[in-house]
Amino acid sequence: MNSALVNMMTGLAAVLGQADPMAPWEGVQKAFRNALPRAEGELSPYQMGFRFVIGLLAVVLFFYFVARFAQRERVGVRRQAPGRFFSSVLSEIGIGWLDRFLLRRIARHSSLPQPSVILFSTDLLRKYSEAWIESLAFPPIRGLVRSRIDEIEVQAFAELPGVRSAQG
């Protein structure tokens, strides 16, 4: 036990006996201040950061163009997948994302093999939307949904003759 105490005291005396207590930490301080001399051919931190940002931008652009190319390839797949076709038709009509969500819920509730059928006529849209509206558990929301369906009907069937408008 005495030898362990003597070794500890010797080490403590050696640390306290140094002329400059900060001497061991100067290299660490210089490294944090970026004041260490760079080796030949070594880049500055600014050059390394610039190259990193440019590389990251190149990777993001690469994945963007790959996604765009894959999206063009999937145009034919939309015709084979009823849900995707329905979504693409709603987008082409110009229906907003919230109304598209509403129409997807109606189409899901109708259990049709091809959900785009509800867009064939105003009668079909009314029939399936009323069935879904009646299944809603919260009655005050039914009036809001009916008004949204009226607006969607006007927007989706605006070019067809005999479609009533929301104004009267």
C-alpha cells in the first residue's frame, strides 16, 4: 500500500513540478484554433468544406434525376394500378390534395375494383359519396363534406352540360 501511495505522490510531484503547466495542452489549443501548420498538400478547412458541399449537391442532383427518370417510366404502371390511376386523374383534373384525400376515402369505402368509376358521372359521385358520408360517425362533419363534394363536382364536371353549379 505504501508503494502505491509513493508512486502516486511521485507522479503528482512530477506534474506539479513542471515549469509551464499549459505546455502539454498547447498542441490541443492550436488544433482547436486551427493554428497548427498544415502538411504540404493538405487542404484548408474551407476548401474541404467547399468540396464537401459540392459533393453533397452532386449526390442530391444525381438522386433527383434518377427519381425523375423512374417517374417517367412509371406512367405505364399508372394504367395498371387502379389507385395510382385514380390519383393521377384527380391531379390532372386539378383537384387539391385535401379533396383528393376525401375522394380516395370515398373510393376506398365503395370497394370498387377501379375507383375512377366514381368520376364517370355526377350520379355515381353522388351515390358513392352519400354512402360514405352516412357512414361518418361525427354528424356535424357531414355538412362540411357535402359542401366539399359539391365543389369537387363543379370542378370535375365543369365542362359537361347539365351540371349544376354551387352558385345555383
